[in-house]
Amino acid sequence: MDNIILKAVNQNDIEQLQQIAKQTFFDTFSPHNTEENMMKYLSEGFTEEKLISEIQNQNSKFYFALSENKVIGYLKVNIGDAQTELQNSNALEIERIYVSKDFHGQKVGQILYDKALQIAKDENVDYVWLGVWEENLRAIQFYRKNGFKEFNKHIFKFGNEEQTDIMMKLDLR
């Protein structure tokens, strides 16, 4: 896709961010989870207050992928203390890459991923890491294709369930 534009997200974009975040999260995870757990997470995980505080954190960056001025995906990366787990000052976390299901297979995820890698290089970090749900085989395949290796696992509490995320990393040195 040649007409994908990336745009930094700011507080004025909060409604669009909330919409794409909820929609892509639901599309990705609802087939494998209870409706109750999905609704609970969607109502708590993407509140306006939570998203605004994430946008305001100078160690987090959000980008929209736009096609014909429509938000079709987004990226969130973290450095320093904004990282969800490792908090290594020489690392960058890709916390979220989500693409609207209508645009799967059209390289939008790759464009967002390439942006994350560019940020990592600009920040001069040693490696990029992320956690991906063990059932999300499409994402695991994508990251393996891009050179990521599995190095650990952690538990992600989703409603009343414990789910396993696979930790993956890509060394840049």
C-alpha cells in the first residue's frame, strides 16, 4: 500500500485513538475470550483518562496509520520508565501494533513496525522487545519474520483469566 501516512498522535486525537484501540483489540481477541472479560477490559483499558495519561508520558509515542485520512491502525512504543515490564534504559518496547482487520495483509503492520524500529535506532537502544499473547499466532509469525527471538514468558491478567504472553526481542547491536 503506497498511500499509508503515519501521523504522531496527540491529545486532540483521543477519540480516534479510543475508537481504533477498542475496535482492533476487540477484533483481535474476542474470538478467543469470554464476552464478560472483553467488555471489562474494553471499558477499563481504553478510558479517555488512561489514554490521555499515556499520550502525555514523554517516554511513550503513539502513531496512527492513515489511509485516505481514515485511521486504519496504530502503534505505541515505550522507552525508559514507560515500559510495561523490563524498564531497561537501553531498550524500547513495542507495546501495541494494531491494524484494522479490513487492512490485514496489506503491509500496514510492517509500516508501523518499521516506524518503531526507526524510533529505536533514533533512541540508540540496544534492543527492541515486546510481549505477544501465545494464541496470537499471526503476530508471533510476524515478529519471527522480522528477526525477533523468544526469550521469556509472562502472565497477563485478562478479566478472571490468566493468559501467557511470549516475550520476544530483537537485538540491534
